[in-house]
Amino acid sequence: MKLATYHDGDRLRTGIVVGDRIVPTGHDGTMIDLIADWDRLRDPIAARAQAEEGVPLATVRLAAPVQRPGKIW
């Protein structure tokens, strides 16, 4: 499963990249929040990626996957 952060209007959202499309995860938090709660969110997000069509990846503006990382090595 490929996760991404993208701009949706003036908001940042997390999404799942499926082929040439991106499906919103439905999670309102940041990528860090999603990763922190991954054990609980993985199955619902995977099901959403299969059930929803999403939007063409070419129509969204991708952002850095993790905003404000805690450490950069």
C-alpha cells in the first residue's frame, strides 16, 4: 500500500495511491497520526482503497509525505 499526502484545496489530506489514482484515507489527521495508529487503521484504509474510485493522481498536488518530521538524519 502506497500512502501519500496531498493538497485538497487549502487542506492537506492523506491518501492511498492505487495505480494512477489517489483515494482519500478518510483519516483527518496527519501522516504521523495515521502511522501512529496504523494497527487500527490499516484494514479500514485497505478496504477503502479497494471500494472507492478516488481521483486521478495527475489532478492533485502532492506534498511531502511527513510534514514537520521529528528528526532528519
